[in-house]
Amino acid sequence: MRYQHIVILTGAGISAESGIKTFRAADGLWENHRIDDVATPEAFERDPALVHTFYNQRREQLLLPDIQPNAAHEALARLEQHFAGQFLLVTQNIDNLHERAGSQNLIHMHGELLNLRCTTSGQVFPHQGPVMPDARCGCCDQHGTLRPDIVWFGEMPMQMELIYDALEACDLFISIGTSGHVYPAAGFVEIANSVGAETVEINLEPSKTQSAFDRHIYGPASREVPLFVE
Ligand code: BJW
């Protein structure tokens, strides 16, 4: 490949074949919850116990031995080795499958499931087992200040400046396994187009923003991403 600056965006579809459910299933429910009941700051304020239970369950699931990176995660790690210093992987996923596959220059724009954040100090900690709503925080000694280090609806995604800088410099943008429903990630393709980058969508089916892409590859990520990369 002849590219100088590559930006890859991944979504839930890349982890689907590793056994992690995507968000926008046909029934509109996500692990038996409406997304608004568990992934907003208002939901956390209203019912912190429900939100902690939900994320505790998802942490437990992520740590099951059969949840492993798949061939698509591995192919992106190989692509990064080939384009070292010219490659940024931005994931909307809060799982850790990209890093477990070997990806290094990686931004988790919606946060990380295995981290907690103190709402008083902003400090981020790795989780240590299930979190109770009144747990004591190690940094400020207060009870009930810990929350998942996750970007909920209405909150600012992480490291946006770095992401926008990379998009404005890229000549190849590939979006993998995302439905294109959630902004600002759904708008990245327009930024890449505006600087003349080649834009490619790899997904099981056309996304909401499919018309913005130059190329479309439809099929399971674990098959299509390695084929594209090799
Ligand atoms: C496969 C496959 C296989 C399956 N192989 N493919 C502009 C317009 C309208 C609204 C807004 C707007 N700007 C902001 C908003 C508000 C809001 C928003 O976008 N709302 C929309 C829903 C309308 N956005 C926000 O609030 C964001 N913050 C924000 O905008 O701050 C202000 C700001 C201002 C200026 C600059 C920057 C920011 C925050 C969004 C936070 C999202 N949080 C969540 C939950 C947290 C994580 C968690 O608990 O797990 O993040 S929501 C959920 O959706 C999760 C995901 O990361 C995100 C995206 O979902 P994704 O990855 O696309 O998954 P799915 O399930 O939708 O799709 C999977 C796809 O894979 C499908 O297409 C399948 O076909 C495919 N697939 N198997 C290949 N094997």
C-alpha cells in the first residue's frame, strides 16, 4: 500500500466475532437494557447501582477465557507494524481486544471498560473486582465517587484533538464494524473526505454513512480485514 498517514476507526462489529454483543440489535435492547437507562450521566445519577451492576457484568464477560481478539484485531496490529509512525487506530469500543492483539498507537475514544474514574479528582484507576455504588475511592477516600471510565451520551469523547489532527493529515481512512449512528465518530469520514483521503468502509452491511465512502467491503470483519490488509 502506498499511504503515508492511515487512520482506522473501529466499532462494535470488529469485536462481534470475539463474542461481544453489538449495540443496535433489531430489538433495540442491549443486554436487556435500553441504552438510555445505562449509558447516560442522567442514568448514573438516577440509579448508580443499576449502572455499576451493568458495567460489572460487562467486565466479567470481557474477562471470560473464551473472549479473545479475532483475526481482524490481529490484522490491524500487523498493519500498524508495517506503517509504524504513520498509523492511528481509533476505537469506539471499550473492550481491550485491540491491545491484546498487539495494537499500540490506539485511542479509546469512548473510554475503557476495565478502568474507573474518580468524579472528584478525575483520576483514572484500573478496576479491581466488582464495584459497589458506595465503594471508597483510593484517591480521595470518599464513598460513592467512582464511575466507569466510559463516555456516555452527552459527554465529550476522549482525545478529540489528537483524532482531528490525524484525520486532517490522513490519506487513508478505514471504518470497520460501526453502524454510523453515533457522533462525532460518524462524522470522521467527512473530515477524511475533505482532505482528499481515500475512504473505505468494511462492515457486515451498509452503514448509515455508507454514501460518504469511496469504497465498500461487505462481509464479516474477521474475513474482510485480513484480506484487505494482506
Ligand atoms: C459487523 C459484524 C462483523 C456486526 N463484521 N461488521 C450530531 C448529530 C446527532 C446527534 C449528535 C451529534 N453530535 C453528537 C450527538 C449526540 C450523541 C449521538 O451521536 N447521538 C446519536 C445516537 C443520534 N453523541 C454523543 O453524545 C457523544 N458526545 C458528543 O457528541 O459530545 C459533544 C461533542 C461536540 C463536539 C465534538 C465532539 C463531541 C458521545 C457518544 C458516546 C457513545 N457511547 C456509547 C456507550 C458507551 C460505551 C459502552 O457502555 O459500551 O458507545 S453508545 C454505543 O454506540 C457505544 C459505541 O461505541 C457507539 C457506536 O456503536 P457502534 O460501534 O457503531 O456499534 P453498533 O452496534 O451501532 O453497530 C455495529 C456495526 O457492526 C453494525 O453496522 C453491524 O452491521 C456491524 N457488524 N457484526 C463486521 N462480524
